[in-house]
Amino acid sequence: MDNVTLIATFYSPEPFLPAALKYSPKKIVLLVDSGDGKVKENIKAVKKVFQNAMQFEVVKVPKDDIHAIAKATVELIDSNKAAGNRIIVSVAGANKVLTNAVLFGSYARPDRVQRIVTNSTHSNELISLPKLSYNIGSTKRDLLTRLASRKDKTIGQISKEMHRTRGMIYQHLKELKDGGYLDDDYNITDAGKLALL
């Protein structure tokens, strides 16, 4: 039987427990953005229940930094994805920024995450969420990467480096801009930075 790693946003035990009980993970990773006394006490309570039965890790992430939290999520997914290991992401019981950032990190690795879940606000029943992706092909990803570090390069110079016509590059730029990955001046946006994780 394969192993399950549960990566979960965390503030208090109640929203966390349904996923922990349903998926019986071999490893639990709690993402927290607060070090206040209540969170520390809640972590101690959960550790007391689970640490003898499974691996247990707490990862502190910066508060309200969507990109840093999403990047930490991607790194956790990558480091926990081994042959036969299933990754479940639970986004219940945390503030909106932490929850959304963990979702955005999961969207960067939809092929490595088996399931994303949250809880019903009324019953704590688990709800499966879609595994979305940024859906950016290799040419658009290469273009975004180059734009992220372009300095003073023109679009014409970038199209030559990529061995693509200017017309093709401008079509990709339009699609990336329409998707919110670039602003009107073709500078990479926060969404573009998330797509490159």
C-alpha cells in the first residue's frame, strides 16, 4: 500500500481533523502563518494525538506573502513526491491568504497532487476541489521566464533568442496578458510569478 502525505493549512484542530482521519496519512505537514499562543497550543494538541502514529512536520510561512507561501507549497510537494507516495492538500481552517497561496502552489504541481480538499462550513464534511493548473505551454513558460529577467531587452531581441517570429511572440504576449500573467507593458505580474513556480 502506498503512503499518503497530507499537506494542510492550519490554525485549529477542528477543520484539520476530517482530512487527517479520512486519509490516514503516514506524514502530516502543517502550514502555519501565525506563531501566536493559540496556534502553538493547537499544534501541541494535534501533535500529541498524531505524532506517535506518523511523521509530523510544522512549516512556518510568512504571513500574507502569497508568492512565498505558494513557493513553500511547491517545495513541499516536490520534496514529498516519491514513488508510491500520494499527496493530499487540505485548505481548511486558515485565513484567505494562506489558503489561496497553498491552492496556487498546488496548481503549479497538479500532476503531483492526488487531491485537494476543503471542508463544508456547516458540517466539516470534506469537499473535493478541482486540481487546476496554469496551463502554460513550454513556449509561453520560456517567454515568461525571459520576461521575468529581461532587464532592457526588447521584445524583438527576445523573439530572436527564442527563434520565433515577432508575430508569434506577440500572440503569446497577448494570451499571457489576457490570462493575467503580464501587465499592459509586458511586465510579469504576481500571477505570472506564481505560474513559474
